[in-house]
Amino acid sequence: MDFTEIKEKLKGMLTYKRYTHSIGVSELSKTLAKLYNYDPDKAYIAGLLHDCARDLSIERLREYAISCNVKIGEIEDFHPVLLHAPVGACIAEREFGINDSEILQAISSHTVLNENPTLLDKIVYVSDLGEPGRKFDEAEKIRKEAKDDLDRAVILAIDVTFRYLIDEKILIHPATFFARNLLIKEVYYGKN
């Protein structure tokens, strides 16, 4: 499936706003991939499909999660919208024919970042929060930081997310805490 086919199919699955966001994420992912010497096409596809399950109902997310053998932990059970990332990876594979494990992992971890994120995981995570269509103040800071230091941009994106979750009284997934701690140790203390 080429980019045009993926876009056309995706357009039928998402609201206009979500589709526009996905285009923005894919473009920023491609730009960052080039900057960090990663395959821009893989980054583009991961960015494009990262939210392919986001507009599914909670019931459909749960059904897909079960059929895709996605673990529904306590936090996902309490806040099932988090399932859209791993379910999205399953949809990318089943319905879009994506079989690249790096792309699927980046889609799966764009909401709850893996403890030890790959370069593509970081690119998509930062692009999701920093894409040009995002209008909150920190989005521009995330974009700027991403062009200078991707790891610092990921930390900034996590911090922005945590502040939002805290303000809204939403549960925070521990996996993202672990990823943040690992990055803090590497970036600020030179340890891994």
C-alpha cells in the first residue's frame, strides 16, 4: 500500500480534525527522521497511522484489544482511550498491511511510551504533541527542542503530558515514568 492509498483509507476512518492531525504528525515525523538520520518513509507511515484507532468507540477499542491480544491493565481498564495506541498498531498491521516491527512499536507506544524507547518511538511521541496544528503554548517549545535535542524534547513532551494529566485528575501510566527516568539519567547525568 502506498502513501496515497493509506491516506485515502485513513480518511474514511477518522474525523477531519483527527485526519489533519495525523498528516501533521506524519510530516513532522518525516522532518525529524531526516534530521536524526532515520528512514523518513518509515517515520512518515508511523506518524500517519499513529491515531488510526483513535476515533473508535470504547466498546470497539476493547473488542479489538481482545482480538489483538492487547493486555488491558488496570490503567487501561480505567482509562480505555489508552488502548487506541496498541489497537492502532494491530489495525495498521491487519488493515494496512504494515509488518515492520519498528513502525508497529512506534504506533503502539505513542501514548504510553516504552521504558526504553527507540529512535522512531521518540520521533512519533514528540511529533504527536508537537505537530504544527497543536495550539497549546508548549507545542512550539517541543518542536523547537526536537530540532536541537530529541531526548530533551521527549522529556519536555512527557512533562507537558504529566501536567495535563495531573490537572485533569487522570491516571498516569507507570511505563512513561520509567521512560522519563531513563531519559533523565541519560540526558542530565550521563548514565544509562
